Amino acid sequence: MYDDIAQEAPLTPVVPDLLLAPRMSLLQPELIEKTIEGMGALGLHDFISQQFSMPEGTFGRLTGAVMGQINLLPNKRAIELLDIAEHDDVLEIGFGPGLALRKMSQLARSGRITGVDRSPTMFRQAQTRNRAAIQRGRLKLIQGTFECLSLESASVDKVLAVNVIYFCSPDGTALAEARRVLRPGGAMSIYATDCSSMRWLQFIGPETQQTFDRKGLEDFLQRSAFGSDHIDIQTVRLPFGFRGLLARLRKR
């Protein structure tokens, strides 16, 4: 392990076009009504957490746009850490709106990209955004769980997982599956927002299985199927005082 703090220059916040469009304004009565209906018995806090775990419906499409902006810098750093080569086969767990898939398709020009996500809403967004790569047979999207990957063992070189580890089973099944599909010498990049920022952003709710500070993430990874492999963790400073955790796991 090493205690390297990666610093980023402050960024000007980017507001998704979807949030600026009058037809999707949060002040519109029809969207407010649908949001309240979607909340049901949940409070606003739990509803936000549930949408980030499993974006659904009208609010889920809005959540996808927000997720894309929130994950821009984490995706960039996590992808850089993987050092994707032209011939690499790459898997993304929890691809959300599909922005990272598009970037990795550009890097692994001769490889195959696979994405797995639980949300039908995110599946449709990623499918639309990456239609050309899908049609060329370069990218395959799968709607399914992280705990049971429909990929052959030792079939990918790199695995990306950004802001999804909170929603995985605490028993480490998802990590065991990720390691299973990795080839020897392959690497996995995991990004998690530090739990202090998670609380402030109200991302902790009934769908959140676990949250992490640096020590907690280190302990969790050491107890996982990657425990005997090489594990490095960086602390990443994000704009507006937020902190992230970036782990690189290399399978022996």
C-alpha cells in the first residue's frame, strides 16, 4: 500500500444540459408529480440513494445525466490507472450512462469492451450513446448483476468499477466474480467516494450496502478474493473539497 494523495486543479462545475432544459426543469409540475409518485413511502434522502443505485423512470434518466457529470473526473483517473492497451479486452461493472465505455472503446481499438449494469434505464442510455461501437461488434452490453457475471473465466484484461462498490454485497461476491473473469496479470480499477462525502451528498440509503474510508476500503479488499494480489490505494482530492479513493488491483 502507499499513501499517495493525487491532487486535481479545481474544476468549474459542469451542469448537464438535461438540467438546464426547460422541459426537464425540476420546477415543472409534471416532473415534480412523477418524482413524488416514485418516492412512494420513501423519504427524499432514501429516494436519491435508491436512484443512484438503480436509476428508473423519468427521474432515473435525470439521474443518469447527473451521474455522467459526477463521474467525469473519477472515470478519467480510474481509466488512466488501468493503462488500457490497444488489444485489451475490458469489462466495466456498473456502466451507468455509458461515457466510460465510449472512452475505453477508443483506447482498446482492437479489443472487446463489455459492460454490465442492473438498470434498464442506464442500459438504454448507454446503448444509445454507444450505438456505433455496438453495431461494429466492438462493445457488448449486459443487463445483469455484478455478483453473477455471464463471462468466461480469464476472459478480460482490465476491469473498471466507478462508484458502484457501495451497492455490491458485503460478502465480496462481486469482487470474486471480477477476479474470476480477469486473466493472470490483469488489473481492476475501483473508485469510491470517501464516506464523509457520501454522507454530505445524501447518497447513503437503503440500497447502500457499505461505505468506505481509506482504511475500510483497504480492509475490505484485503479480505476479498484479491487479498493475495497486489493492491494499491490512492486518495484523490476532488473539486469542492470532496475526497475519493482509487484502488488498483493486479491479479497474480
